[in-house]
Amino acid sequence: MGSAKKSSAARTARIEEMRRAEQARERRNRILVVAASVVVVAGLVAGGVVLVRSQSDDGGSSAADDAKSAGKFVTDADGVRAWKGTLGREHVTRSVDYPVTPPVGGDHNPVWMNCDGDVYEDEINTTNAVHSLEHGAVWVTYNGDAPKADVEALAAKVKKTPYTLMSPVDGQKDPIVLTAWGHQRTVTGAADPAVDAFLEKFVQGQQTPEPGAACTGGLSK
């Protein structure tokens, strides 16, 4: 029991440290956005080159998208499926054909879904959710077969856990799935010990491509 409390305290301290870095990172991101806007405007004035290039990038083939996320799952001893292969990290404004549902990573929208314990009642855009995974969030998803009691219990847990988000995904095979960048696990319900184990390991875990990146200031619906 004492070990569990120490582990929880360590995770809380780690998350708080990451949160303190959020404001500085958000300020930097705003500066980058402004700078990017200036570049785009300058390109348009020069002859629309940037616009044409952007349209060309957004219209890329789905085969190219699949190649960036080529790979397969390998199940670890703890039951977690780890993605072995390449996961693209480009920012795109088009839809992405992810090889698995829910996706565990890949090219994604420039704007993330808020993941500071956010619970969404409706399906969300996967490309925004993948950006949240890149920031170190765990995405809890469920389909219509998930028991209502489990959905409510998981929602309560998510609301108390920074760097998490939850939403329905009707297209997923299993009733309840936990997803982090490059990792995924099916659980039997809210009381499954694997839920806490997954959160403990992957909330701002070592798999995070951008540790400390914001989970606020993105999309809220």
C-alpha cells in the first residue's frame, strides 16, 4: 500500500513539474504561430507559393500516410500492445488514414484536444486526439458495448487525472481501450487493475515525444 502511495505521489510531482513548464511552452508556441503567420502572408504576397505548397501537402496520397505509420503491434508481458514501426509526427490539416482504431500515433492536426482530465460525451477528431498523445496524454475510449457503470467510473477517474482524456469511439473492436503514444491496452472494466497500471506508466511516461507540452489551450469539443 505504501509503495502505491509513493508511486502516486511521484507521478503527481512529475505532472506538476510538467504543468509548470506548460505556460512557458504555450508562450513559445504563440510566438511560433505569429512567426509562421508572417511567413505565410509574405509567401502569399510573393505569389501564393506557400498556399500552393500547403494544398499540395494536404492532398497527399493515403498510401504515403500509411507508409509513415507502417508497423505492427507486439504484446508485452503486461498485456500492453506496443507499436513496432514508424509513427509520423507531421502536422497536417487533412484527415489521416490510421492503421489502427483508436490510433496510437502518427501525423496529426496542429491543434490538440484538451487533455487535462477532459471527458467528451461525443466522438472527437482522431487527428486532434493523436496530438494529445504526443503531449504525453492517455486516451480512454469506449464503444457501445461498454457497460454504463464502467463508463461513469472511468470518467470520474479521468476527471481527477491530468494528462488524460476520454471519449467514445464506435469503430473500435473492444468495449474499453486505453491508448498512449505507441502503446495500447484493452481492459475488462473500470475496476481492472490494468487501468491504474497503464495510467501510472504512460501518463507523461517515457514514450512521450513532447514531455511537458500543454494539455490545455487546445480544442474543447
